[in-house]
Amino acid sequence: MTLLDIMRSASVIPVIAIDDPEHAVPLAKALVAGGIRVLEVTLRTEHGLNAIRAMSQVEGAIVGVGTLTQPHEFAQARDAGAVFGVSPGLTPSLIEAARTSGLPLLPGVMTPSEVMAAREAGFRQLKLFPAVPAGGVGMLNAIGGPLPDVTFCPTGGISIETAPKFLACKNVACVGGSWLTPKDLMVAGQWDQITELARAAAALRPQ
């Protein structure tokens, strides 16, 4: 499965930060049950790698690693079971790490120049981040004119209410969002409610 295949298999990729490792498996099961199979587990907490290791064992889950900012994290995440990576930006060392690790990377970009630089480095699937501050739907439509061969997963400031407008952009395959995994529901173990959030996200269509 290519990175583009992964992106197209999900209307929304949840951006997940695990504070309690005990939440990893029930969270993954709840999201998959709601039709959200592609999961981005960030390295924003110390439990990121262990969560990836646990969640990658959940049937139906396609687990990736988010917040890749240092080269050594690529191999660590791949060895933990991640099948794709996401970074907030792109640097020469991250480009090299992606190549040597073999982990497909969805790098973050914010400006047309960054899109062109990423494309020049061989990346055709990119994350517009932070999407809303970067210009949102207007920016995506503007970039699509001169750079029509790039596909985006916009992330940052998107909600279930605004997601359909992003999904309607011709150069958007999916969106990223943190609204599927509210911390209060996770702490309370309200996995059924998270499944309902996932079900609503999976049903989103371009508007």
C-alpha cells in the first residue's frame, strides 16, 4: 500500500497523543470500529513508540507515526510497527532519514516555495500545516493551479464542521484532526463515544 493509497482510504486521519499507554489499544479498536482505520500516533508524549507498537497489533488498524522531527526517530518508529510517517516540516536530514529508513513520509509544508522544494526532493503527497493559519481552502485551491501534481492532507485547525470544505478541494485526499480523540473521553474510557465520533468522521463527504 502506497502513501497515496493510505491517504485515500481515510477521509480523516486522527492526530493522536497518548498520555496513558493503557489507552492505546482500546482507542485503536474504538476508531477502527467506527470506520477510521488510518491512525497517526504522534511522538509528542513519551508513550508514542509504545503506543504505535500496541496499536499496530489491532486488526484493521493502519498505524503511522506523527511529529517526526529528528532523523533517528524514523527507524525507531518503523521498528515499532509504523507503516508511514508524518512530520511538521521538511529538512535535508529528514529527507535522508526517510530514504534510508524506507518509511514513507508525509512532510509538512506551509508555503508554495516549501511545496516546490518538497516536490523537488521527490515528495508528491504533503501535509499542509498548520492548515488554517496557512490559508486553508483558499491556499489549497491557489496551490492547485501551478502545482496540480501534489496531493495534500491538510492538518491544523480543522473541525468536523469545516472538514467537508477541505475534502472538496481537488488536491486533497484526506484531512488530519484531533477532534476524534478528546482527552476527556479517553480518560473516562468512553470508547463508545469515540466510536461515534469516528463513525461521523468516516461518513464525511466533500461539500
